[in-house]
Amino acid sequence: MSEIITTNGEKQLAIDKRYLKMARIWASNSYCIRRKVGALLVKDKMIISDGYNGTPSGFENECEDEHDTTKSYVLHAEANAITKVAKSNNSSDGSTLYITTSPCMECSKLIIQAGIIRVVFEEKYRITDGLDLLERAKIQLVHLPGTTNGN
């Protein structure tokens, strides 16, 4: 992975930090114990969708099994936000995704197909293949570490 943008002008940086804080608040809705992740989709200065990691609608609100392993059918926050906007009258084409943890490979494929052009994230996950794919797709990546920890 070559370059991830760390700043984008003072005004945009302030906006990005605010939306990341909101994504962190949204993450608190997750019933997952091991990792709570929140996502917001923003287009034309409006939040068009949101999501957090959890089980599909109608399933129990338990993300981990008895061995503290994440259940295979848990949806990631960005997948929830993308599928939620797909059921609405909004379009994610040209939008920005704000997410508390960088996306995995599967979610990165969804991001590309959804027409999202910018991804702003706080925490870089240990596996970066999703970021590598987004970079290859020429999606702007903005890493703002430590944004929601009091900043």
C-alpha cells in the first residue's frame, strides 16, 4: 500500500473528525463484545445511511459464540450501511464512508460497487488487504488515528 492521506485541509479535517466521532457513537449500538464498529455514509453534507456491526435482522443480538469467536454471519458496519442505503431512495454513488475501523476485503468490494469515492477511518485493522483493494480502485483513503479519543 503506498500512500494514505492523513490531512485534507483544515475545514475538511474538522468535518471528517466530527463524522468519525458520530460513527464511534453509532458503534456503541453494537451488541458485539470483541469489537464495536460504526459507519456513516455521507453525501452532499447529509448522512444518507448508518450502520454498526451485528447480526442480521431477526437474529439474536449476540455476535460471539461460547468460545468468544465472532459468529460467521455477523455483518460488518459498512455492509450494514451499504445494504441499508440500497433499500432507501438514496444513492451511495459519490459518497464518503466514515468508519471507525478500516474495511476488510469483502466490505471493500461492496464499497467499490456502491460507488463510494472516499473512505475516512480511525483505526487501521491488522489485515490491510481491503485498504489495498480500495487504493487499487483509486478510492481516496483518509486515516485519522486517535480522532475519537477526546479530539
